Amino acid sequence: MRKLALHWKIIIGMILGVFYGLLASKIGWVDFTNDWIKPWGKIFINLLKLIAVPLVFASLIKGVSSLSDISKLSRIGGKTIGIYLFTTVVAVTFGLLLVNIIQPGKSFSNDKRMELKEQYASNAASKIASAKDVKENGPLQFIVDMVPSNFIQATGNNRNMLQVIFFAILFGIAMVMLPSEKTSIVKGFFDGINDIILQIVDLIMLSAPYGVFALLGGLVVDFGGSVELFQALGIYSLSVAIGLLLMIMVVYPLILKSFTKLKYFDFFKSIAPAQMLAFSTSSSAATLPVTMERCEDHLGVSKEVSSFVLPLGATINMDGTSLYQAVAAVFIAQAFGYDLDLSQQLTIVLTSTLASIGAAAVPGAGMVMLVIVLSSIGIDPEGIALIFAVDRLLDMLRTVVNVTGDATVASVVAASEGQLKYVTDKELMS
Ligand code: ASP
């Protein structure tokens, strides 16, 4: 496997992992897999998560402080958030259109629905409990949550990434405001940390093919006995998958074509390892280091733009998640026999957009926030029990879109700032 490009090695790892998982569940190697295979996947994810906070912190400080003035920061910041919101709303709209056309919820038999509901009620209960906390908060709670009261606590949990981002931006702004002789040592320090962490990413990625093998093998073994569930929820999953595919095959190419000179194929080739990692880890945060490395070194996005746009995007821009939430909410409503009117569908656009911004970039977060979307249109949040079985698979797919969306916006912002270096094919392949 030595001469193969990294993304091929990862693909082979993924395929072998799925085959292994199928075989292992067939011949009953469940304990062996849990004891000896799964931990390697966990170690791989831990390694990626380990560097997420230092990377976001160092790269944002580097990114913000290298913007020569505050007006540049607000220009790039405004552009970034504007495009992020736009792509999210497009994604929700696509999701709504699809689910209204395909109507997956109407294909459910009553018996199956009850069976699923019972089977997954306990799992769903914990998600509902965590979402209840979110729901009971006031409308400004998300801003309150963004401002940490203690720096160490903020960095102590990957879920607090927005707090780390907030502090890093504040730190960077203060650096820009001070004369450069006062800040040059600190700037050099963070530049160095940034480079070291990107080097660590390269090292970790050497183990990616084995990591994804263990992750996928373990996942397939977990779902070993529930093939029938996958079938029953097939149409729903297909609706989400079609929507996600449309984002990747239509929306992003159109955006890139309109605002950059990048060829979509080249774009795809450059970020493929990040997409595969997103698929295997179901976490934009865990994938972030690789997304940044691919965008900078293979796509030609300047460090200035990528180190600002991508960490922010991993946390607030989740096109795949918002699309999924729209489809899932209407699907559950259909399954329960409700017909949603226009205002309820518009409420879904708004709440899915906000819920995807609020969702943490970790596995399953989109599902927690789905409870809020369901409550906003008056549907019993217990309904998420219906879709629990297939959520992990859809989580993997939507995370790929989340990450692709971030890379697309980073390219667009870089191009608009004259900071997208078009790299040659040869460099792309490396
Ligand atoms: N797993 C997703 C992400 O990290 C979030 C979600 O939709 O659950 O991007």
C-alpha cells in the first residue's frame, strides 16, 4: 500500500472495515470486535479530537492577528457568515422540497411504527432529556453560551468550541490593535504552534486507513442484527441521501463555478480525504484538522482565510445537518399522520437553520437538536425514536456535506479576497 495516495488507502480501509463487520457479525465475532478492533477506532478519533482545541485556538489567533486591520476582519467575517447562512437555508429548502415530493413517512405501516417506537424509546429518551435543557432556555441563550466565564473550562470540552473561537477572536483582535513590536513574540509563538499541530495532523493521518477500518468494522457489527430496520427506513434515508447528494453534486459545484475558477473535480480530489474522514468519524470537529490541511496545502486557500473560515464553519455551518433535520421533521410528522401547512414548513426552515448552527460538531448532535425542530411545529419529540436506527448512517453522510460546505465557502471567500492559489494537478495528487 506504500505508493497509493492516502485517499485510496482510506477507501480500502473503509471497504475492508465494512466487509470485516459483515463477516464478524455473521460468524459471531462480536466480543472479539468490541475488545480488539473497536478500541483502535476510538484511539484514532481521540487523537483527532486531542488536537482540535489547540488547533482552533492557535490557527484562529494566527488568522485574526495576521489580518492587517479590523476592517478586513469585519469584511471577511461578514462575508463568511453571510454565505454560511445562505447555503444552510438552501439546504433546508432542498430537504423540504424532497420530503414533500417523496413523502417517505406515508409508506410506514402502523405496526412497524409502534415496534420501532418501543424498541428505541429508551435511547431516544436520553436525547430528549438533553434537548429539553436547550429548549427551556431563553432566546438569547445561544449568545450567553458563546461567552465563556472561564477559559480553562472552555478549552476543557470539545463541545465548547464556540467559546474557544470567541476567546481566540477576542485575543486576535486585541493583538491587531496593539503595535506590532509588542505582539511579535506571541505571534511567532502561535505561528509555531500552528505549524507543529499541522505536522501532528500529518502523522495522525498515516494511521487513518487503519482507524477507519476499525471504526466501520465496529459500526457494522453494532448494527449486525437490524438489517430489516434499514429496509423499513430505506425510503426516508434515501430522501436524505438524495438531498445531500444534490448539495454535493449541484449546489456546491454551482457556487464554486460562479465565484471561483476552481474545477469541481480538482476541488473534490483535494478534499476527498477530509470527506472520507468526516464519513468515518461523523464529526466535523474531529475532521477539522484535516479539512484545514487539505484546503491550505492542496486547494490553495490562504492560511489567513482558512484559519478563520474553517474553524467557524465546523461549528456553525452544517448544511447536511439542516437538510437532514428538515427531512426528518416532516417524515416524522407524516408518519404520525399530520399534514404540515406553509407556516409550519417555514418554521422548519428557521428552526432547522438555528438548530444546525447550535449543533455541536460531534456525532449525533444533529439528532439532539431535531427535538427542538419537532417541538416548534407541535410534533411529539418522541418521534425521533422512529429514525434512531438509521441515524448513525445518515450522520456519517451529513457530516460529509457539512465538511464539503465549509471547504466550498472557504474557497469562495479566499477567491473573493484574491487569496486562492490555483494549485497544479501534480500538487493535488500528493
Ligand atoms: N455529526 C455532525 C457533524 O459533526 C453533526 C450532526 O449532524 O449530528 O458535523
